[in-house]
Amino acid sequence: MKIPSTIWTLLIGIVLTLVSLWFGTNHGLLPTAASEEASLVDGLFNAMMTVSVGIFLVVEGVLIYSVIKYRRRVGDNSDGPPVYGNVPLEILWTAIPALIVIGISVYSFDVYNEMGGFNPHAVHDAPVTPQAMKMPGAAIAATLSDTPPSTEPNTNQKKAAEVMQDPATAEVRNSDQIPQLRNAPGVGSVAPTIGPTPENEGKPPALVVNVTGLQYAWIFTYPDTGITTGELHVPVGREVQVNISANDVLHAFWVPEFRLKQDAIPGRQSELRFTPSKEGTYPLICAELCGPYHGAMRSQVVVQKPEEFQQWLQEQQVASNEDLNKAVAVNPAELSPSEFLTPYTHNMGIQPELLHQIHN
């Protein structure tokens, strides 16, 4: 009994769908999800992976089938049939990708909004004006670093002043040396912000931490506590807001397990909110090339139970009574290359004298 081609097509479609759905949720390509925002990003990634696997299997399957089915047989030197096109097929393979792209775009918009990426206050701070529609790309790029004088309030300066009210942060940051850039008028250019989720809109975060990036270290200060540390400690299940800036060049605050990354820009105050959902210690990586020792600019995020976090705070408050220069790691910019690399090369059997000779 010959099975109709429609039945074969249906069966193959079911198999490809099942394989795509299975691989899309069991690929194992992502690290541990350790924040509430991570599940949103993972859902989007899994959906894109499912669609990608399905398209790959369909395209490669048709390609392999055609190569085998329509190969030239031995002794057959005739030309193939002249095919000039198939309008319905062309419409189909144009419409399907378009629908997929639109669907992913809508899904991405929803995920970004649920994470707090579309902060309505940021829109009001720098509305897009009609002039921006006619502004060339070079002019828009210029406004990111050189904004003309304006009578509008400098909201970025206001945020910087609020952060600098904390004495520990004021000792770490050099806002007095780097002008706080004004929001670019007309183009909606404001400091990067991932604010509160829609359900937390208008509610203060449970914890605020000021984060300062510098070559090549992260420094964390906890307002109103006097605590300055080289690693980030946060309580599990509590919303955390980190206010991020840089003292020298561009850096990027990235915790893969949280699925969140935010730029640290000199002269701009970035904001990032997240809610840790799983206890553990996770790497904090600088994801922006910031100099020759960029790869060594790493720290860690320690997610603890609330009571353990409170105990850690108390211990740090006792330790913070010591001189700040003794509590914070020295700025690597003040070290020679051989001095900076010594801790990393000691276990490799490389002597400091050799490093000194190489750099001289």
C-alpha cells in the first residue's frame, strides 16, 4: 500500500516539530538561572532556539532529499526541465520568515518591558523631538559625548549628586573630575536604565548598591553603611538596584547567571534592577574591552539568605572602621605591569624578573 505524500508530509512535520520543541528546551547552552529576570530571557532564547532548529531541519532536509532524489543518473546527459519560478512558493517562503520575525519582535518587546527596560520616566526625561527625525547619524553620535548647553535640568547630574551623598561612594568615584553629561536633547539619549518591573513600579528597592568600574576592578559601596568592598553581596528574593558608573573608560557590568548586562559609562549614571532567586556565588565579568588587562577585571556576586546577608553587613561595618585604603584593593592603574601580573603568573612558574625583562 502506497502512503500518500500528504500523509508523509504531515508525519515529517510532526516529527520535526517535536524534535525542535525538545531541543529548544533541552539544549543546555545557558548557565544556571539565578534571578527572576533570567526566566524571561531563557523563555525568549528557548523560543528562538526552537524556531531556529525547526528552520534548520526543514532547509537541510529538503536540501538532502533533493540532492538524493534528483541526482543525475549514470548515462543521463539530458538537461533538467526549465523552471522559471513558483509565485505561491515564493510568497510562502517570504511570508513565513516575516511572521516569525514579527512574532519574535513582539515577544522580545514584552520580555524587555517585563524586566523593566522600558522606563517611562526615562522617556519623559529626554523626549524624542521632530528635530531628531532629520538629524544625521554623525550628529546623533556627537550628542552622546558632547551635548550643547540647555536650560533643561540635567537629570544625569541630579542622579550623580544623589549617589555622591554617600561618603564611601564619594571617596571612590571621581565625579568632580569627570563632567556628568547632559542628556542629549531631542534624541532621547539618556543613561542606560533597566528599572523596576511593572509590578514594582513606584516601589523602592529592598537594597541599593553603588557600583564603580575602574581599570581593572569593580568597587561596591553600600549607602548609609560605610561599607566598601570588592565583591557584591545581595540577599536572595529581594529586589536590588545597582547604580553604575565608571571612573576612566567604558566598562560593562555582566552577570551571566542573571542574564543581565549594563554599561558603566564615565559621566553617566546607569541603573540596573534585578531580583536574585538562587543562592550561590556567580562571576561578575566586565563585558567591554577596557584596556590590556580587561580579561582580569572580574569579581563575584554572592547571593545569600537574608539573615546571612545581614550578618555579613554587620561584619563589614566593623571592618569598615579601618582605613579605606586598607579595605579596598589598590588601583591596578598605579601598579607596574609586572606587579599587577605577579599574582596571576605565580602558579604558572613565571618569575617576576622575567616579566620585568619582557616589559622593559
